[in-house]
Amino acid sequence: MKQYTGEVLSHRKHGEEYHSLTVVAPDIAASARPGQFVNLRPPADRYYILRRPFSICRVNRGSGWAATIEVIFDIRGPGTAALAAMRAHDPIDVIGPIGQGFAIPKNRQACLLIGGGVGATPLFFLGEELRAAGKRVDVLCGASRASRLVNTLELKRLGAMTEFTTDDGSVGYHGLVTDLLPNMIERCGSEVLYACGPRPMLQAVTAIAIKYRLPVQVALEEQMACGIGICLSCVAPIYNQKGTGVMHVRTCLEGPVFNGARVAWDRYGTDLDEADGPPGN
Amino acid sequence: MSDIEDLTTTELLRPSELVKPIDRKAEAEAAGRGGRPQADLSVRLAGIPLRSPIVTASGCFASGKEIAEFMDLRVLGAVVVKSMTLEPWQGKPPPRMVETPSGMLNAIGLQNKGVDYFLRYDLQALNAAKVPVIASIAGNTQQEFVRVADRLRGAPGVIAVEVNISCPNLEDRSSMFSHDPKATAGVIGNVRRCLEVPVFAKLSPNVTSITDIAGAALDAGAAGLSLINTLLGMAIDIETGKPRLGGVMGGLSGPAIRPVAVRAVYEVRQAYPDVPIIGMGGVMDYKDALEMIWAGANAVAIGTANFIDPRSTLDITRGIERFLVEHGIRSLSRLRALSGPRSSPPAPSATPASAAPSPGAPPSAPLSRR
Ligand SMILES: Cc1cc2nc3c(=O)[nH]c(=O)nc-3n(C[C@H](O)[C@H](O)[C@H](O)COP(=O)(O)OP(=O)(O)OC[C@H]3O[C@@H](n4cnc5c(N)ncnc54)[C@H](O)[C@@H]3O)c2cc1C
Ligand SMILES: Cc1cc2nc3c(=O)[nH]c(=O)nc-3n(C[C@H](O)[C@H](O)[C@H](O)COP(=O)(O)O)c2cc1C
Ligand code: FES
């Protein structure tokens, strides 16, 4: 993990709804793995003070000293709005690469990548790495409407087979990714599932993976204050190794990628301790 | 948990090398060998010599291991670790954080691995890093506080114990310990009796009179005070009408609370001219830290700022050093002599309104350049 002042190489509109920021950050590009993220500090404003976490969408290690990382995001609030206003040559404070990324299987070949909305951004980096490792890559990507699918062209290129779903039917199958998932697993002979997107989708994908007895890795996104492991704000309920108990585990350092079967999905929002803790801190 | 195989541990290759070595150049600079002008930042806190007044705020630095990747911990006066309890606590369910204008709300619920884990792992690491430790303790009953304190007796490198009394008092279910002078005195008195090191009481700002609670803590034997803990707050999602924190209410921290913190330190300083105070609340840069010192703090703890910039404590330390050099002041104790303790302290005031205009807290003359 490194902190330094990178430089914006380019800011582009990405499709109708998204923005893409490419940042010169050689040390981060050199060691980043798919699934890891960076914590960007948007230009100062009096309404927000914290950094903003974003999945690393792609790295370009080729250009040596000017190696870059790319993030894709949509404008949700003041932080992302400020980032979307950044231009080439602006300095930007960046920490990364952070967290545990997706693991690449040693023995299995057919990998199915499942993305939802803007959460699909790490799939590009992951897909390239898997292909470089000689794996078969298939892609299943969903969103609420066509304009919220990230770079469909690239995803089509990435997947041996690529399917899209939209909630409104504007592109691809009219429905949810999980409607198509069983069929896709069978057609592609998938051996490993990777999923990133909204939590209900990750939970549903995990349930299907368990039914098919396939390993599944999910990337969780929690509210993060520090993104470097010191505040404990980003935890998720995770089963311990033996599956006998549930613990609150940091998603910034121990995650964001977890084995989906070890996420205690139904324990979100419940107290894990008998004793009720204090309000605050 | 399902019995499907856990590839993360059995079959898949994991990125292992996440930890980069410390930047040696920054480290040398941090240690003052970078050829910069220097000033003596050492202070005494309840008789303990510290190399710097800058310490960390409990819960905002974990136990230092993560930050050690970004800076040399030896620049710190001390690391105040996350509050620990007798047994491990899992804390509140997520979401645990909401950002607010110039601040943040957190509802962590004191998640920690318990005092025995601390002694076994965190303390060893901190000792190896050669940084003094202030152990923060918490509990739901007086007995729990006492048993944690008891375990810490004689722990190497622990120079003081900070008692976080912003916990709900399960014995008299009404409120937090720090909201009631009697409960405060009870905990502090009992904890103090099992420790040789100075005990600091960390007070909540959510009270009618913080000087009354401070008085109760001091009467019970607290060697010093930590001011302030977070302000209780809440955020609601307007789409659903539901609280945005899993723990419903949370603690407000960051720049938004700094004026409250400065006021609390000032008020207690006016009432108790000689009591050692660790001031904290929204300190983001060296100017904020100096403001806290002028208000009467002997040491300044940095909390939320660490989340935004992991090198905040280092930057603040350097900033104070530069400030002293630029003003021709050789040491922090010289600065402190200009700011107080006042030769004739004003009488303890019951209300902030009467305390505010009392003269003498800020220096009457601007700092002279020599
Ligand atoms: C590990 C990680 C990776 C992420 N990767 C991406 C990415 O590649 N692209 C992208 O567009 N976004 C990503 N996010 C979410 C992104 O961090 C938030 O959208 C951003 O912080 C919002 O900031 P803001 O100031 O614009 O909005 P705010 O005003 O802070 O929030 C606006 C809305 O966004 C929601 N939001 C804020 N933070 C998060 C979060 N951490 N997760 C989910 N929703 C959030 C808020 O609840 C609120 O409803 C990621 C989050 C995490 C934790
Ligand atoms: C995420 C978080 C966790 C905290 N945990 C603790 C804790 O365990 N014990 C404690 O005494 N104070 C805790 N605090 C309070 C801080 O130590 C400090 O008093 C408060 O945040 C004000 O300082 P700041 O504005 O510089 O953060 C916590 C604060 C935050 C933001
Ligand atoms: S975001 Fe602070 S510990 Fe994970």
C-alpha cells in the first residue's frame, strides 16, 4: 500500500452515465491485482472530508514511469462530482492498491464473471488476468437499464460467451442476472464464479453457486471512512474458518473480495454479540 | 456456512505482497535528520516525559500497525490504542459510518479483540516499534473496567491508561458512565486503585456541565483528563425514513466538532489550571493543534484526520515545529509558559457563558519574534 500524489492523465465521459479517470501512479499500477481498490482524495470541499474508494478497473503497466490505473464511477454525491470535474495534469492524492483481490484458480479453467451496474468495473482487469493465465472467460452482466451497463463492447470482447440483462429490457434479457445464471453455468461449463455488484445480487449469486457446488468470490462494498484498516467502519459479517461463528471482518483489508459462502448474508443488520454495545464509536 | 470448498485457502493463488517497506527518506526527515531547523517539542504529561505533544485518538489508529506502513511511529508522543474490553466485542452491525458536513458519524460499538489479545500481539508490536502506549479501556460494568485494568498492571511500555467512560452503564441502565458524576467517580476510583500508571478519564461532551464530571473524575483520583469523546448524533435516509447507521445513533467527529472541543478544553482548563489535559476533537492540521494547546491542552490527540491522511500526525508534528522555529521559540514549554497556566486563574465557572469572556487564556501579547 502506497500513498502519493498521482497525476490525472485523462478524464473521459464513459458512456452516457459514467466517468473514467486515468491516474499516473506507477507504484500502484506495478503491484495492483484485480479486485483491489484505490482510495482517492477528491479536491477539498466543506461538505465532505473523507476519501472515496474505487475499484481498480484497469492498469497500464506498459509505459514504465508513467504507468496508470483507471477507475470508472458514476456521480452519486459531492465526492464523485468533484472527481468528475478533474482534468488532465491535476494532481490527485491516492492510496493503493488496497485489500485482497480476486484469486486466480490453479486448476480450474472455466471462469464466469458476473457484474451488476457500476459494480462491474473490476471485471475488466480480472478478465484480462484470467485470460493471460490461460482460462476460459465468460461474462454475465446486468444493470437497471442499457445506459448503466459499463462498456458492453469491451465485455463482449472479453467473454467467450457474454450475456446482458436489464431490469427494463432495454438491452439483452429482460430480468435479473440471476435469472440467466444457472443456464449460463451449464452452457459454459463454469467451474469458478466471480461476482461484483449490489449486495442482493451477490447474495443471490452465492446461493446459486452453493447449489451448483461451485466456488464463488464476491467483492463487497461497505461504507469506508479510512480504507486502510484503522477505523473498523467497513466490516461485514463473515463466518469463521470452521463455520461455527460469525465475526465482523474489515472489508478494506481482509476484503473487499471474500468467498461468497463465508459471508453471513442474513446477519447484516443484526447484533452479533449478546450484549448490546454503546451507541457511537 | 456452506460446506462448499473454500478456494481462498485451499486452491487459489493469493496476492501476498501487499506490504511495502517504509519510505526511508521520509523516515529520516520525520526523525528530524533532514537538515531542517528544530525545536524541542517534548512535554510532560502527568509527570510522564513525551517527545511530542501529538498522540493518537483512541479508535482512530487501531494499534499502529497499519499506519506504520506510511510513517515512522516514533515521531509520536504516544499511541492511544483502540478501547479494549475484557472479552472480545463484535460491535454494531454495518453500516457503521455516515459522512456529514465537515465530519462523520460512526457507530462501531467498540469492536475489539479483548485485553488478552492486546497484551499478546498489539502491545508487543508497539514495544518493538519503540513507541509509548496509552491503553484505552472500556466496559459495561464497573467490574469489567477493573478486570481490564488489572490485566494491564505492569504491562511493558504502557505509560498511562485512558478510561473510556462513554459506555452504557449496564448496572444502572439509565445512561453512560460519563453522563453521571457518581458513576464516573466509581469507575475511575476503582480503576485507579489497581494501576500504578496515571489514569486519564475520557469525558463525553454530551453533558450539561463537563466541569462537574471532570471534578468528579479528579476527586476520584484521575491524574488527567482526555477531552473530548464524540458528540452523539444521528442521520436518516430520506428515501426510506430509516436510520442510516446500523447502530441507529452514532458519534460525530471531525472538523465539525472542533469548536465544541476547544470550548470543553478551555472550560476545564479554567476550572482546573494544573490538571493534565489531552485535547482532541477535529484537529486536522498544526494550526488546529496549536489552537487546542492555547485552549489549555498539554497534549493533542489526532483522530479522524488519520482517516483522511495516514500521515496527519507526522505533518502536524512538523507544522508545530516549524511554527516554533519561525516565531523564535525554542521549545514547546516556552510557548506553554506564554499561554499558561495562568498566574491567577479565574475562579471555576459554573456556566460556559461566564467562562468565555474571562481574560488570560490566550496570550495577551502576540508571540514575539527574536
Ligand atoms: C471497495 C469499493 C470499491 C468501489 N468501487 C467503485 C467503482 O469502481 N465505481 C463507483 O462508481 N463506485 C465505487 N464504489 C462506491 C463509491 O465509493 C461511492 O459511490 C462514492 O464514495 C460516493 O461518494 P459521493 O461523495 O459521490 O457520494 P456520497 O454523498 O458519499 O453518497 C451518495 C450515495 O452513494 C452511496 N455510497 C457512498 N459510499 C458508498 C459505498 N462505499 N458503496 C456503495 N454506495 C455508497 C451513499 O450511501 C449515498 O446513497 C466503491 C466502494 C467501495 C467500498
Ligand atoms: C471510528 C471512530 C472510532 C472511535 N473509537 C473510540 C474508542 O474506541 N475509544 C474512545 O475512547 N474513543 C473513540 N473514538 C473517539 C475519538 O478517540 C475522539 O475522541 C473523537 O473522534 C474526536 O476526535 P477527532 O474529531 O479528532 O476524531 C472513536 C472515533 C471514531 C471516529
Ligand atoms: S475502512 Fe477503516 S477499517 Fe476499513
